[in-house]
Amino acid sequence: MRDVAERAGVGIKTVSRVVNGEPGVAAATAERVNRAARELHFQPDPFAGNLRRSVRRTQSIGLLLSSVDNPYCAAVHRAVEDVAESRGVSVLSASSDEDPQRERALVGTFVSRRVDGLILSATGGDQAYLRPEMDAGTPVVAVDRAPVGIDVDSVVVDNVAGARGATAHLLRRGHRRIAHLGDLSMIATATQRLDGFRQAAAEAGVPADDQLVVQDLHTVELAFDATFRLLRSDDPPTALFTSQNLVTIGAIRALRSLGMQHDVAVVGFDDFALADLLDPAVTVVAQDPVAIGRAAAERVFARLEDRSLPSTQTVLATRLVVRGSGEIAPRRRGSA
Amino acid sequence: MRDVAERAGVGIKTVSRVVNGEPGVAAATAERVNRAARELHFQPDPFAGNLRRSVRRTQSIGLLLSSVDNPYCAAVHRAVEDVAESRGVSVLSASSDEDPQRERALVGTFVSRRVDGLILSATGGDQAYLRPEMDAGTPVVAVDRAPVGIDVDSVVVDNVAGARGATAHLLRRGHRRIAHLGDLSMIATATQRLDGFRQAAAEAGVPADDQLVVQDLHTVELAFDATFRLLRSDDPPTALFTSQNLVTIGAIRALRSLGMQHDVAVVGFDDFALADLLDPAVTVVAQDPVAIGRAAAERVFARLEDRSLPSTQTVLATRLVVRGSGEIAPRRRGSA
DNA sequence: TTGAAAGCGCTAACAT
DNA sequence: ATGTTAGCGCTTTCAA
């Protein structure tokens, strides 16, 4: 910067003014400075400036999701990126793999990088470790699931209602033996979806059967195995309510491997690509990950502008997308 | 840091030594410093240090893909993240949407953030603007497609061979009217895949028919429309070779809407989730995005350790995954 | 083994 | 409209 000043024959502060577009510089002077900067390939160092600046901003936010490789997360990610990009902010992303230790470590690296804000999909662990950071003024927004131990802005869907609706949909078709295939019980959304499932069953007067609830299925393979076992049991379910994307796919693969995809109803939480092209097409409780990501990012920036904002809980609705698999009628026992 | 030094009753440099794990500090002193640091919630500022340090590292790399929301890109992304994370490096990601201007702007923000390395999937534009950056020693690695105007490390698949193989597969089944549905012709891989297609046809002595080559299909919708039109034409193709993920899906949707999915053969470039569950299951030329991402990231770090490395072109093979759609026999003309 | 002084590239606060 | 000086939080250099 000093070199630029010298070359332009001005003081160093004038260069600073020109580079930052501050007022109070004659047009001719600014032009000389700009030329000198160009000639010297001058690239201002944003970090050095931050050192002295009163309001420090790194123009970056941290985004922690289950995995950037998951379609749901990827859609959230893109929406966050778009909002951030429109404000000239970069996104640091990372994948927690639902591991609380990993989550904490990754948040730690984000914090040490002085991100301006943090968006995270909380794992099962406790997020109280974020307290000091929040007290220091860093906006933290939870997506998909609310964290434990801290009070933050969150953007989630109404999982209980969505699950209840899905289950009620199956009950309405006459199903009485409905199985629930759940995600990791550590994850808040998984528990809520199970709650919704149970509520709907109770409301319909269908007795709970713990044999029909399988939890902690976090991969296609685990869901496949669990479904396979369930359908091979003495008193198999006539319908399945799956709590997530990968679980739904695992269940469908199991049904197909048994040739039962037209005999057992399936409603899945989360929409997924090509769900409409399968046979039967898959009925799902759809969320809008783009809206979720956008809302979360906007919340970060709103709080960045006014740190005193009260924390808000944004709850988006889900939408039942009827496609066929959820409308299969129950088979009478023994008629298979 | 000064506060910590004072509290521990040592000099500031000693604190610096302890924090950075440098040798030459008595164990007892180090212990006192660590305690003081903990008590004051001391968080070293990595950027301030970089200011004076000789070998500046931000411990971050920039990753520019078509879109983080694309399954192929997301898989590459995750692989890059894993390699980076194992080295304590964060990933800044962004989506170019195949727009050269956007690419340049996003690379600009990465560069101004002083990323230690850059991985990018080049858009159709010229990447010569990266020259100064590379001369300055920043490792740049191209994924998926080689850039234009600069000589960099690249990790790609053999698109020509893959496309040739796919086309030959269709020719072997007796198809003579094979259409090619191509991605944006600006994108290097799209051109290469078209080349492979043409080579295979020429080798088999099948005359080229420009009516059967449609380019610049970058979305499901465009591919749908193009496929629809093609099949409705006077002399429709009996087989389709689609150059990419989204194009394949668009083509399949078009075939279905015409009820022709069992009559027209399809081989797609890029594998995609659930391709095996569709009816017919989709034959594809599969790449391994995880291997690609990993190789690219490893190349960045290798070059970071030795900037004088010659640039290498890593070409991974593709694999034809036979599932059904590509094995449909040609329909005799007029027999539909 | 330890510390003092200088300075990285920049901005804040105050000149002029 | 422009420049000067101090100092951000750290590392480097060099001396003790």
C-alpha cells in the first residue's frame, strides 16, 4: 500500500480511502491512485484491515450440515450460498456426519476463523458450548433441528404435524399395522417424527406396537435390513412410514427385493429426486429445503445488523405429496 | 496475548511460543501460560499471525463447482472436504452455474481471501485470468474438465472413451439411428462426449446425421423438450446417448410421457441415484466422483508442499454399468 | 530459556 | 482534500 502511495505521489491514507471507496478524495487523485494500484497489482489484504477496524467482519459464514453430500443438505447449502453471495459473503461448509464431537471440532474451526455467523444442523449432542460465542455476538442459526442447551434462532419444519399427517393418511386408507422406520434417535427431528406417528395412531385408537417401531436407521443399508426383517416377521405391517430420505429408499429397496412394492404402502418423510418415476411412485411428506436455507441465511444477516433481536423460531409447514405408494390398500392377513 | 503474558508473568514472545508449540520453553512456564490463556479465554487470531509470518497460510482452499446442489458436484465436494479436513484445512465452496463471469468473480473472492489452493470445474470461458495467481504460487487444480488458457493439474475422466464405449454398446445392439443429447457446448466435457459419440458412429460406418445431435441442453426441462421433439419427428432415433445426469433424466421423463421407455434405448453419461430402480433400469457410463474429488484435493496439497511439481493430467476411466435401458433392441421403422 | 523491539498491511483518530 | 501517527495481534530478529 505504501508502494502504491509513493507511486501515486500521495499519502498512504489516501490510498486507503480510494481502495475503500471512502469520500473526500478528489477525482483526479483517486484516478492516479487507481492506476498505481493496477500497475503494481495491488491486492488489499482484508485481514490486515480487520485487525484495526472497529467492526470486524470476515465476510464469511460457517455452515455445518450432516453432509454436503446429502441431497437435502445440498439444497439448503445452495440456498444459503445464494443469500450469502448476494451480500458478498463466502460460505465455509463442513459435514458433521451426525457426530457431536465432529460438530464441536468443526464449529471450533469456524469460530477460530472468525466467521461472521454460523448456521448449523445440530447433532444429538448438547450445543451449550456455543454460549460464549453467542455472548460475543456471533449470530447462530439452527436449521432443520433446534439445538439443545442454547436459545437460538431456528428454522425448522413442523415434524410432528408432518408425521401425524402422513400416518393419518395411511390410517385413513384402513391400515392398522403401520411400521415406523426411524432415523438416529439422537436427532431431534427423528424423535419428533416418531411422536407424530404415535399421536396419529393413538388418535385413531390403534394400539401401539413396539415391534413396529425401529429406530436408529441412518443409512440405506440399515433401513433395508430393518424393513426386510419386519416384512418377514410373523405379523408384518401393511404400511410403512419412513422418517427420512435414505430410510425411505432403503425400505423401497427391501420391498422390491421381496417383490412386495405393490402390496405394502409407504409414505416417506422428505421428498427425493425421481420419487415420482418409481413404480409405485412414492408418496412423501415434502419439505422445502431451499426455503429453509434461505430463511436461515436471512436470519443470520438480520441478526448481524441488529444483535439485540429476540430469537425466533421459524416453523415451516410440510406438504403431503400423494403419488401412489401411500395409497396402497392394506392386504388382508394371510391373503399374500 | 499481552494480557496472557502479564497474567502468567512472562514475556509476550513466550506466550507465542507456547501457543504455537515451539520448543525452548520450560515445562513449568508453559503450564503457567496455558492456565492464564484458559482463564482469559484466549483465542489466538490466525490472521494477525499471518501478517508477519513468512510462509502465509490461511488453512483454507476454495472449491468452485457448477453447483453445490448437483449430486455429482456434491460427491466431489464431500471428497475434497474429507481430504482437507484431515489436514486441518477448511473449504470455501461456491457455485458457478456454468457462468464464466460468475466463475471469475467467485474465484476473485477466493483469491482475495487468500485461499491456499483452488479447485475448480472450469466453465466455458477462458481461465487465463488465473495466471498471475498461479505465478504467485497458488496451487490450482481443475476437476472434471481441463481449463483453457492455462496449464494446471487436472483430474478428469476419459470422456471420449466413455462416450465411444456407450455409443458402441448401442451400435452393437443393432441401433443405427442413435441420437446424442448434449450439454452446453461451451463445456469441454460436452464436446468430448460428442466427439466420442461421433467417433464410434464413424468407426461403425454409420453416417452422421446432424438431426440426431442436439446440444446445449443444461436442464431437465430442456432435455425433456428436445427428446420429445426428436421422438415425434419423421425419422426418430431408436436409441439415445445422453451426455449428463440431468439430461438423462429429462430424456427419460420425455420417453415416459410418450409411453416409449421400453421402446427406445438409453445410455446416459454419469450415474445417478435410483437409476437401478427405474423401469427400465438405466444403463450409464459411471464416473467415480469421490475418487475425482480426492485426487484433486491431494494434488492441491502435494503442490502446496512442492510448488515446482510439473503439472499432471490425471485421467480416470469410466465404467459402463449395464442395467437394461441400454439393451433395448432397435424397433423396426414403422413397426411402432 | 526468555524477552524487547521492530514491523506485517492496514485503519482510526486526529491533524493540516 | 490530504497526510501523520499510533496501534490492531501477532511473529520475526536479535540480544540477554
